[in-house]
Amino acid sequence: MKDSAEQLYRQREQAFESQAAQYVQRGRLLATLRFVLFTLAAYCLYMAFSLRFTGTWLWFALALLILFLYCVVISGDVKKKIAFLKQLVKINQNEIIVLQQGESFLDNGSVFGKQKGAAADLSVFGKHSLYHRLNRAAGKSGKQELAALLQQPHTDPAAIAAAQACVQELAALTDFRQELLAETLLLDESEAHNQFQQQTDKGDYDFLFAPLCRALAIGWPVLGFAAIGTAIWYENLLPVAAVTIFGYIVLLFFLRKINRLHAQVSKRSYLYDQYSNCFKHINAQSFQHPHLQSLKDDTTDAKNGFERLSRITGLFDLRVSLPGLILNGLFLLDLHSAATYMKWIRKYQHRTGLWLKALGEMEMLNSIASFHVNHPDFIFPAIDNEKLSIRAEKLGHPLMQPGTAVVNDTSIGVDEKLLLVTGSNMSGKSTFLRTVGLNLLLAQCGAPVFAASFVFSPMKLLTSFHHIDSLEESTSYFYAELKSLQSIMQELETGIPALVLLDEVMRGTNSVDKHDGTALLIRKLLQYNCLSLIATHDIELGILAERSPREISNYCFESELTASGLHFDFIMRPGVAQSRNATYLMQQMGIV
């Protein structure tokens, strides 16, 4: 099944490389044509000047210049198409690399900073993380939406079911998913994303719509054209110079606020045009699921809105060009540009947040859909609304290859609330906890899971695995663990259903304290509305299952010492672990 996905990506890679090569050739022909047209136009202009504009040379020159400008526009479109196709080639190459267990070039989520709780314990963000494997978002809003979902997955069964349906629909839309990713890869958002989140105070710019500014915006261009006509008639540039100078004097009264407006959009015409292309792809696609259709409906005016903003920005940026320095004073372009931009703000500013959120959610769903395509053997889990439980057959770690990963059956919540997992070092206890946690996280995001069957109840994921000493907070390893456990208990006090994953509790204290403290913690956990998996080396805790057989069960991972060395099968069995390997490993490494 994975081979079919890889074959699909290789076919698409070759097809897009071929198309890109054709457009490169077309671009070279256009470059040659532009040179020929410009040379001929220059010659015609020379002849027109030589003959004092008698004859048809001037008309030939104008016609050639028009053709030259048309070729410039077409060349720009060809360059954009080449850039777009190169991104599609890169996307398919990346999918092949990921299928071969390589690293994706897309963000791994480390930008979201240091994580705590389940996000840190389960390696949800960072290199070789779940986020890195899932992410097919290049826009800021898409990356943020995916991160937010992984940090707070769905707990409403209806939301999970809707997400599953959306993912399955998008998985079949390969062209749409990859084209949207290609468009977002071409975005250079820098601080523009923040611009839309930080709303412009419209009241600061009401002066642009005052009668005086309106009169200047209409009357001054008329005066400018009159000055040009007078200069041509009398062959004297003084009227043009006078109107230009007085125009700049007028603009000085508004310069500070106009500069502030221009700073918001300066040199972002391409970006806004690219945003428009993203929404164009969404608007052109037909969707069946109501949620996908609602996202499309939320962005129906986004394409035109960003197209208009791109044009406004292009006009506004004329103020920093050489021709713009003359035209600004002559026609008060700054007033026109600022007023036009403020009209856009009044019409669209309240919509931009909705647009970007819809784009981000579409990117997030595309990410999960791509994960589904790349893992055709993974299944969409079923939801149990009756009883808090997890039941899984052939459950494997979702970041491991199905062909090499060891799978286990597990059930919790049906007969017992807590599984006590014992085992020697490196036998698979911690990996099993992560396997359960990551698959539950995927399930509640609407994604498929690595299992033959998976039935679950939506619940909050609470973990305590890794703890680090903090000199800044004067926190020891042991105290950091206590704070983590305290946080878990405070969450459970609210009554929310939860899955609690604990790895080697109380490892920062002596063995007696560790045993007694863990036993008390287990009794406490049984009082809450939660399921718990606890991995430990303390095999003496196994007696708790005998005292509470309907609430606690013992499971273990064993290692076997043979003539060829230490062997692990990573199979979970009922009972308490009997094998030990610490001393053997120390001897093998020459420590003792």
C-alpha cells in the first residue's frame, strides 16, 4: 500500500518536472522576443526622431512597445508558473523522502517553544515529532491551527466524526491539497500575518474622508493635468513645478499618519496577490462535507479582497519610486492611496481574521489527509460514548514503520481502570505508553491510527514522563515531578474524563519512598474519572492488583538473556515482570 503512494508521488514529480521544463523553455523564447521587440522599438524611435516625427515610424515604435510590454506581463506569469511547478516538484519529492523515513523540509513545530505535559512527554513538537510527520502547512495560520489541535484535540464526538469525514474527503483531492501547499509555500508572510491580527484603528484616519481631503483628492489631480497642459502649450515647466511643490506642502500636513498606513502594506503587493491565489484554489474546489463547504463560504470574498489590496499596495508603493516622487506632488497620490486603503480596511478588516483562520484550518485538515494517504494501513477509530475505555488490537507506534514496529493488543476501562506495566530496562514500557498516548491524540484529531481496530472514548491526555532540574526556578528533579503530578491531580479534580500516563513515578527519591508514594498515588487515581497506565520497575507494586482485581491489572514486558546476548521481543504480557538486565548491561559496557 505504501508503494502505491510512493509510485503516485514519483509520477507526479516527473509530470511537474516536465511541465516546469516546458515553461522554462517558453520563458527563454519570451526573453529573446522581448529583446528583439525592444531593439526594434528603439530603432523605430530613433528613426522617428531623425525624421522629426514624420511618417509612420512613431506608430511602429508605439506598436512594438505595446507588444514588448505585453511580453513582459506574459513573462511575469510564466515565471510565477515555473515557481509554482517547482514547489509541486519539491512537495512530491518530500513525500517520497517521508515515506522512506526521511525528514520533511516543512516546519517541525519547534517554533512553538518549550512544551510541557503531554506535548513534551510524547514528543509532539520538534525534530522527529508527530507534528513534523503530520505538517503539510506552510502558512502561519495553518501551522498555528495544527499546533493548537495537537495541544487541545477534540473531545466532542461529533467534532471528531466531522474531522474524520473531512480528512477522508480531502485525501482523495491530491491536486487540491498539493496546489494549496504550493501556493502557501510561496507566501513570505514575515510580519504581515500580525498586521491582520492587530486591527487598524479606523478613527485615526477619519480625516481622509473629511470634506477638505475629498475636495483635494478630486480637485488637485484636475489642477495637475491643467498644469501639464499649460506647460505643453507654453513650453514652460514652471506650472508643473509649482503644482508639485505646493502638492508636497499640502501632503506635509498628513505625512505622519500616511507614513504609518504605508508602513502596514509597504512592499507586500506580491504577498497579497499570493494570498489571493490561495483563496482562489479554495473557492474553485467543490466540497461535499458541510464543514469544508462552510470554510469555503467563509472565504468567498477573500480572493477579490486580497486582489484589491494587492493593487492598492502597488499604487501606494509608487511614493518611493522616482516617477512617484513627481506624480505624488502633482496628483496627491498619497491621499488617493491612503483613502483607498482605508476604504479597504472599513470593508474587509473585520473579515481578515476569519479568512486566515479558514485558510489555516484547511491547511491543518490537508495535513491530516496527507498523513492518511501516506498511511493507508492505518484505520479510523470508532468512538464509544457509553463507557470510558480504550480497546485496541495490533496497536503500534504511529511514527514507526508498520513493517518493523511491534504491535500489541490492549484494553483498559472495560474490566479495570488502571494498568500497571512492569519490565526491565529497554524492554518497551515507555514506548508502549507513548504508543497509546499518540494514537489517542491522533484519534481525537480526526486522524487514522496505527491499529487493526481502535475503539475509544474522548478524554483529556495527562502525562508525567520527563522532568528537568531548573536553576532559574530553583526546582529539583524530584520537585519538578511533584509539580507535574500536582497539576494532573488538579485537572482530575474537575471531573473531566482523562487518560493518565505515568512513567517511573517518584524516581527522584529512595526506593522505600518511591514504593509507598506510588502505591498511594495509584489508590488516589482510582477515585477519579480516569484511566491510568503506569510504567514502573517496582515489581512489588504488582501486589496491588491482587488487592483490587477489578480496578488494577498487571502487564509486563520481558527481556531474555541468551547465548547470543540480550533479546527483547517488545510483546506485552499479563503479569509482573520477572527478568532483569541492569547488571548485565553494565558488565557488557565495561562499567563493572
